[in-house]
Amino acid sequence: MFAKSKYKKFWIGVPPWVLIGAVAVLLPIVVFITLENINRQKEKSIHLLLEKGAALIRSFEAGTRTGMMSRQWGGFQLQQLLAETAQQPDIIYLMVTDETGKAIAHNSPEQIGRIHGAELDLKKISGAKSLQWRQIIRPDGQNVFEVYRKFIPSGPPRGRGMMRRHMQIMGRQSQSGQQENESIADLARIIFVGLDMRSVEEAQRADVRHAVIMGAILLLVGFAGFTLLFVVQSYRTTRASLSRIKAFSDNVVQNVPIGLLAMDHQGKIAAFNKGAEIILQLSAPEVIGQAAQKCLPTELMEEINNSRTRDEVSEKEIECTTADGKIVPLEIGASSIKDENDVFLGNVLLLKDLSEVRALRREVARSQRLASVGRLAAGIAHEIRNPLSSIKGFATYFKERYPDQPQDQQTAAIMIQEVDRLNRVVGQLLEFSRPIATKPQKISLSALLADSLTLIKDRAAEKNISVQIQNNARVDEARIDPDRINQILLNLYLNAIDAMEDGGKLTVELSADGQSGQIGIAVSDTGRGISPEHLSKVFDPYFTTKSSGTGLGLALAYNIIEAMGGSIKVKSDPGKGTAFSIMIPFS
């Protein structure tokens, strides 16, 4: 559900608040620019109309000045000039009024005498030369752009000088004509020009449409650019975040203390961490991208195929054959990967090597078994020692009573010898069953090793066995129990000599490090070795392959090492030899 809701919320990769914010920022700016463009176009249209009206007024005034040079100029000529001027396109009307608004000339003769512009301050207008305008609506609903100002047909002083010079050339005018011209030129008159606004309004509407369209385009472009910037930034941030997450997840997957491998929907290996490399003895670069059927053991492929038909994680313990032919006990967890639409994407497999776990289980079981045997041995030892003392006493009595009977003497001696041997066995049994007590003291490790080898030197020489010492210790002095260590080493030496019936080499390697606080002693031989089925039982009490052995030597050595807080391990290759490794902490 979470993934689906996130998909709906970010349907274009941008959260809704960003879109709303972009609109809130860009819309006022675009609206302001659009309105400014519309107002600018409107002002431009008004300016053009005003210029057109001003040009018409100047043109009409120029025509009037030209006509005033003629002797025949009068009101009729003014009306005729006005009518001809008003015939230009987009001119609705052209009139000249007095300061009361009465039309004294109009392009439509029927309008002469009517009042126009009564709502204006005509006296002020008739006394000023500035151009003014207004927009009016005629009774028929037509919009008219009206331009008006004082009517000045006489023109500037330069014009009057030219007129006087021309009049001097033409001769004297009639007295009546001069009076009429002076009345036109000197009286306060106002000229009105009404211009048709339909073409301008159409142009304005087109400009408005154009401005709105451009504003919309600008809004869309700005919105798209803003969104694109956010998407790019979000993409970069997401990519960086994904890179960090990928690096972290890859590091976790590679260093997780269990094996992990994943396959895609085509059955090809997509992930293979270090744990899986160690367990299966395969190299990740060699298997990634390859078909799992060709690379993985058959036992794993069976569990992977079974997991595809189940929705839950399948957990199981199996015996798996690795690439080097070794059989490894594994605990596996197999599961199929599907997306939210239940489409199969691949498989994931977790591997855990149970070799150490099973070894620990065996150690626990052995410890429990030894504890039970120890308790039993303690009781039996006490019960056996009493009758053994009586038997030995009777054997000694018969040996002393019949000194002249050789056969009886020999029998009594055998009885005494066997009783002594049984006493030694019972003594070892009691020592095995009791808690081990150690007496650490400061000693020289090299001297300890040399003294221990002195005890078996002659016996090794008799069997043609060479003894070699390798001293790799960084420190020589340590606090340990020398008697217990000698007891353990002597037992290991004797076992090694017994394993080399035809001669060989006995190697003793010493190592010690003050920083780690550990003493390491390795005793190895080149004897017959121990078979794999017997290797896991060598530390069990009463287990022995020798006809004269008691089977308590290595079991007792194990207990002593364990009491010291150390460990003892054995490795053997049948026919090549055996090696015992001891690690003991020292203070």
C-alpha cells in the first residue's frame, strides 16, 4: 500500500506542493506582464488615434489658411473644405464650433447650428492650444474617438508674414472679403474630429488575444522550467541518496557473516557475497551473470526450485557438496522475490555453515558425557580400591610364605603387578573425575620444552626417531603450571613415538606473544595417522587404539587444557602423520 500511495502522490516525480508553489509564484508575474502588454498596446492605439486626429486638424487648418489667401474665401468655402476632408476613411465627423458649442461648420450640413460638447469647458478649450481627446459612445452605440482643440486657421507668425507678402503680390483684396477672413481667423473657434474606433478595437482585441496567448505560453514555459529544475535537482539528490544507499547495502551484503546469493527471474546469479564465496568455494566474478544451474550445487538448486512454489521462507539443514568436493553441513533459507503485482522477480538464498555449530554441539554433548562418566568413575574408583588393597595383601602374603615355590612366586608377582596397574588406572580415573587444580608459576618456556623432551630422548633414539624443536616465541617467560604442561606433553610425545614404529620425525613448535597473551605448542609426527572415524573420539575417556592403553591420557590432557582456559585441537592425515595444537593463555 505504501508503494502505491507514493506512486500516486508523485505521479510525475514532483510533489503537489511544488506544483502549487510554482503556480503561486509564476501566475502573478505572468498576469502582470500580460496586463502591462495589453495596457501598452491600448496606449499605443490611443497615441496613434491622437496623432491621426492631430494630423487631420493640422491638415484642415492648413487648407483653411490656403483658402484664406483667396478673395473668394468664406463660410461656404470652409464648409466645402470640411466636407471634403471628412471623406477620408475612419472619419465619422469633422466640425468647427464656437465657444458655446454651436456648430458653425460640419461635414453633415444638417448638423450646423446644433450644440456639441456642452459637457466640456469649451471656453477653456477655446483659449488653449493643447490637443485633447475623449472617447464617447454615440446614440447608435458606436464608439468614437474624439480629438479637439482650439481652431487656429491663421497659423504661426511665419505663416502670416508669408500671407501678407503673397497678398502684396496679388494686390489689394476687397473690403468685404478681408472682413470675413479676419472673422474666421480671429474668433474663438473649436475644431472636433470624430474617428471611428472599430478598426482600432479589432486591433486591440487581437492584441489582447495575442497578449493572453503569449502570457499563457510564458506561464507554461515558466512552469515547465521551474518543474524541470526541481525534477533535475530532485533527480540529482535522489541519485546521490541512492548511491549512498547502494554503497551501504552493498557493504552490508558483502560483510554480513552469512552467505547470501540472489538470482533474477531468468535464473542467473545477480549477487554473491564473500560469505557465499567462502562456504561454496566459488568466486563471485566468475559466477555473477552465469546460470545458477551451472554454478551451484545440486542440493541448493533443489531448494531454490522448491521455494518458487511457496510464498513463505523455506528453512532447512542440508549436506552440500562444495566446488572442492568437501561435504559441508548448511542451514539454508530460500525465498522467492515478487513485486506488488505478484510478478516473480527472482530468488534469494541465505547460507550458514554449521560446521562450527555442530562441533560445538559435539563438544557440549562430550562435556555432558564426560561429566556423567566422571561422577560414575569417582564412585567406582572408591569401590575398587578397597578390594584391590586386599588382593595385593594376600598376594604379598603368599609370595613371602612360599619362597621355595618358584611357580607360586611368579604367580604372586604377577598378581601384585596387575594390582599395581589397576591402582594406576584407578588413580587416573580419580584424577579425571576430580576438578583440575593448577599452580601457575613463572618459568622459562624454552627450558620447559627442553626438559620435557629429555624424558623421551632415549626412547625416540631407540626407534630411530629424530626430534626437532622450532622456537618462534617472542617472549620466553610466562606464568603457567609446569607440571601439568609436562604431563600433557609427555602424553603427546609417547603417543607420537608409538605411532612411528618404523622411525620418523617428531617436531615440537613453540610460539608465544605478549600482546595476544597466548602460548602455542604444536606437536606433530610423521606416523600412521588417525582414521577420520576415530578422529572425533580421541579425547573421549577410555577410547584407545593401543592394546595396552587406558584411553584416559588424552581425555585428561583435554580437561587440564580446558581448566587452564585454553584449547587443544588435532589434525591428522592417515598415512602421513598427526598434529596436536595447544593454545594456553598466560598471565
